[in-house]
Amino acid sequence: MPSIQSFQPISSQNAKVLILGSMPGSISLIARQYYANPQNAFWRIIAELLGFDFSAPYAERVAALKSARIALWDVLQSCTREGSLDARIARDTEVVNDFGAFFETHKHITHVFFNGATAEACFKRHVINNISNNTNKNVSNFANLAPRPLHYCRLPSTSPANAAMSLADKYQAWQKIIAPLSLLGIDKR
């Protein structure tokens, strides 16, 4: 199996919220767009929360995220995976993105939301667990950031593989993302 590479983050310097997936699926990798699989509920949910058309061109959806001070990225920079399912990621091939550098240049981020359990588990394994022992070169300066609390919250995966949850239930859970935005006066609902 060949190694697959994630994308650069979607972000602006004033981002307040970071949403993390694990690794783009096959359809997204081919399209070179986050959440390109039409069965993935991410854009439908975010569009409803932020008040834009989920079927708008990708560039407009990205602009809406940036305008709402939301950054979007994946925990993994690269890995080996057969197909699109997170369960098929070969753990020994996981390479984490450079969160030390990311948080150093995105100093306003206070909330990190995980799109599903795999993203959260990868972040904890590669970032949180490695801060104290400084074993991962991509998190080495993470602990030295300006003192600010980061609030973490796992949300239900928007993936079609998470079929146990309805779109309405996913939407209701994802409304948590609006709370930090409301504090900024970016009340989209």
C-alpha cells in the first residue's frame, strides 16, 4: 500500500476554533478537497451552523469557515491506509502534522474539536502523550506555547461509516462548536 498525504490546513491567522479529522478519505484525496465525499455530513452540518449553502463551490465554503474563524486540518500528515476507513490506517505508519508550529502561528485558537474518535485518539497518542517526554519532532515546541488553555471536545464523526447516528443527531451534537464562536460575536444560528 502506498503512503497517503494529508492537505495543508484551511486557516486564517485569527482562527479561534480548530476542527481536526484523522486523514482525508479516498474521494477527498482525489478531489484535493476536505470532506469531498457527498455522503460525508461535514459540509451539510457546518453550512447549517454557519448559515451558508452546503452546495456552494468549495472555495466559498472554505471562505465561510475562515470568516467564522474556524480552521480545518487533519491529525495525520501521512499514513498507509487501504481504502477510506480510519480502521484501515496502519498505526505504525502514522506521521503526525506539525502542531507545534501550527499553534505557534495560530495563537488565537482556544478550542479544538475532533471529528470522530479516531482523530481524538491519534491526537492524544501523537501529541498530548508526547509533550512531556518530547519524543515527537512535530510536537517538540507545543509545550512552550504562550500560556493559553486549549479546550478539547470530540464530536461524532460526520463520516458515512458512522451510520448509527442520524444526520439530525450529528447536527445537534455539532452545535457545541457554536459556543466559542458566540463568545466572539460570531453567532451564526
